[in-house]
Amino acid sequence: MSTTDSTAGTNDPPTFAEIREVLRQVARQQRETAREQRETARRQRETDRQMQETAEQMKETDRRLKKAENLFTSQWGKLMESLVDGDLVPLLNERGIEVETTHQRRRGRRNGEHFEIDIVAVNGREVVVVEVKTTLKSEDVTKFLGKLQVFPDFCQEYRGRRTLGAVAYLESDPSVTAYAERQGLFVIRATGSSASIVNPPDFEPRAFGGRVS
């Protein structure tokens, strides 16, 4: 009889206190889950805000860089060309090239190809084509040499004249300017208020020809 009573006791339904404790645990777990969800949502909002701020900062940085680039390329570039153009005539006159007229930003198209010349200095016998760079690199010199070869074909009004070349710059490596001089180009260095030809007095410029169309 005692054995039967003991076995029956193990199958007794949970007491009210036990049920209440289980409900408290469930409620506590729900509150904890809700708190974690709110914290996760808060962190996500903070992350989104930071990402938005970063995106805005990057846009502002890009805008300022673009503005600086435009100012440098357009305004500073024009200043460089004006400076060189202003000094170019007396500099070439000193080298025996009597300049009659100068032109800036000579643009055109021929046979589907575009071309642009920074400065052209002209007299009845000669034309000096000038490439202006803030920083002169060796690849700039090489590219300009190719431009000089076809210049009489692009600008046919100058055909029959002796075509000379010059590179003007603000900064460059000595090896680059030496390379330009070896290729027969006048080398013009611009400073804060003036420009000067750095080739030696006995320098003989190279005459460039054109291809036959």
C-alpha cells in the first residue's frame, strides 16, 4: 500500500506556485528578449546614422576635391599659359625668332582626330608650338613630339614654315628637361612672376615635319 501511494505522488499535477514560477520565468525571458531586440534596433539605427554621416562626409570631400581640381586645372592652367604667353615673345626674340603673333588654345579636328595646342607663336618663316604643363613628365615630352610631327597637317595654314617646339613647365625633374632638350625642344621654366628659357645660348632647336595626307 505504501508503494502504491509513493508512485502516485510522482504523477501529481504541478502546484499553483510551480505554475506561477514557470510563468514568471517565461515573462522574464520575454522581457529579456524584448530588451535585446530594442538594443539591437538601437545599434542598427546608430550604425545607419554613422554610415549616413560617413557618406555625407565622403560627398563633401569629393565636392571639395573636384572644386580644387577644377580651380587648379582651369584657373592655374590659364594663369600658367598667360604667364608663358606674356614672356614668350621677348624670350624667343632673344633666340633670334622674331614673333609676330601668338595664339592660345588652338583646337581643331582633321580626319577624325582631335588636336589641341596650348600656344602658337608665329612669324612669316617659323611657327613655335608650345606645350604648357604644371608638372612636366617624360611621357608628356614623348606625346608632344608626336604632336609636333603631325602639326603641319592639322594646322595647314602653317605649312611651309619651319616648325619648332617648346615645353613650358612649373615643376619637373632635371632628367625630363634634359630629355626634352636632347629632342630639340626649347625648355621654358615658369616661376612665380616670369619665365625663362633654360637651354644654353648655343642651343639649336629641331625643325619638325608633317606627314603627307
